[in-house]
Amino acid sequence: MKNELVVVTGAGGFIGGSLVADLRRQGFQKIRAVDIKPFEEWYQHFDDVENLSLDLNLKANCETAAQGACQIFNLAANMGGMGFIERNKALCMLSVLINTHMLQAALKLGIQRYFYSSSACVYNGQKQTHFDSPALKEEDAYPALSEDGYGWEKLFSERMCRHFREDYGLCTRVARFHNVYGPHGTWDGGREKAPAALCRKVIAAKLSGQHEIEVWGTGEQARSYMYVDDVVKGIQLIAASSILEPINLGSAELVSVDQLVDLIEEIAGIKLTRRYNLTAPRGVNGRNSDNTRIKQYLDWEPGIPLRVGLAKTYAWIYEQYVAREKRLQAAH
């Protein structure tokens, strides 16, 4: 498909921008990158790509985005870290308009393949009450008790993809992303996820000399974190596969928030006093990816070690943080 038009929605975001960068690296000649944000706010922007700033909540804009395409990677959504998700449930659920209108456009315009980015937030919350909860299998999404707001929208949109495939013959593929981190993403402002937020906090503590850090929750909450290069590879493998059902796309390397802080402190060469904010959003107690099925289908799973990915992420955020501080000082 390197000579066919490929569309990436949410391309101004962290994962979408990284996917566009990888498609360019592979030699794809026709890429259309679409995001609601103004171009200057995109995390990665490439002049040799057709870049469109469009609100994909609107049906007409979805048809504009899909026109002439062979394949669509739909990564557009209203989302962020746990703080954003818990405080913006209605906004997260409105993302249903994006996927619904993109599916309709794909069907109308004869798109050959349609990839939808779902989330591990679809999983039943009662299976995630313990810090050492078992890794989540794909069937654990039912009986449904998803993350309120964001998770319910993702689960509904998964089923929309399924029914467009079953009823209309549209070739749809769905991956459930577990936590993704890496460079070229949100690291401040309220939408950042735990690895980026903790990197920023450690950097701030180191540069200020105030050697303490606020940790949301007890520090025992456990997650797996997937480096962005793994998710970009997984997206393309799943999109090209024969996998019909939604499938986990995540690392199986489970760590607690405290262990995550330990790793970042080690990278930064510093030890900090931890203050635990028990009133802050914390999400479920334990969530990990069971990769049995993806290994069976693809003979592959995300495998970049957390320590390796965090070192790259920390270095990038450090550069961004220092550059921002210099700009602020110059402005004053």
C-alpha cells in the first residue's frame, strides 16, 4: 500500500504523529494527516505530508478526510491521562461521533481497511480491584463495566466497528491500547499520562533543588507501560492481519507507580521524598495486558523494556522542560 493514500486521524497527537513518522520512514508516498488542533500545536508535523486541520466530530469533515484513501488509521479521540478522563467524561464520550462518522465515510467511499484504536479502559472494573490483579484477557471486557465515560465510549465504538464489518463488509481491525509513553507527546498541562507526568515532576525537583515529589494515590497502583515504537509497530501488524476481534496491544511488564518513580529517579540520578495525594484521580488498582492472543496471531508482542523507553522519554522531556524555562525567563 506504499503507493496508495493512507489516512491517519489524530495525527497531531502523540501516537498518531509517531505513526505518520514511521510510515514516512518506510517510504509511504501518500499520507494524509488529520487533527482538530492548529498545525502549530501538533507534536510532529511533516511538510511532505498532506496535513489537514479538521474537526472530525462533523460528518462532512470525515468524508473530506477519507476521500480517495485506501486505508484509515482512526486514532482521533478526546482523551488524556487519568486526571483528564475522570474530569471530562462527557467530552470523552462525544468521541463516539468521530468513529461513527469515520466509519460511515469509510463505507461510503469504499475504504479497503479501517483500523480503530480502542483502550484497555474497556475492561470490567471489577477485574481490576487488586494491585496484583491477573493480566486482562480480551474476554474480560464482558460482562461490561468499563471505565466511566472514556471506557464506555471505546467499548461502544468497538462494537460499531464489528457491526460495520458484519453488516456491511467493511474490513475493520481493533486494538485495545494499554498505557503508551515516549517522546513527542503530552508532558504537561493536564492531559499527560503517568510516565510523562512523573518524568516532569522528577526533572522539576532536580532543577529546583526541592527534592520531593507528589505521587497520585498510594503508589501501589500497578500498570504496564508500552513504548511508542512498539505501539506503532503493533498498529500496523494488527491492521494488516486477519484478526477479527479486538485484541490487546500492550506490554506485559507490570510495575507499580512507586516502581515507576524508582526507575525515573535512577535515570535522573536523584532520590526524592514522596508525598502521596490520596484525593487525586488514580484509576483502577491493577491493570496488565495478557498477550497470549497477540503472540498466537502475530508471533510478536510489545517488548521494549520499560527502563530503555523511560530513559529516552526522560531525555526528551528534559530538553522540552529546559527549553520552556529559557523561554519563560526571556519573556520576563
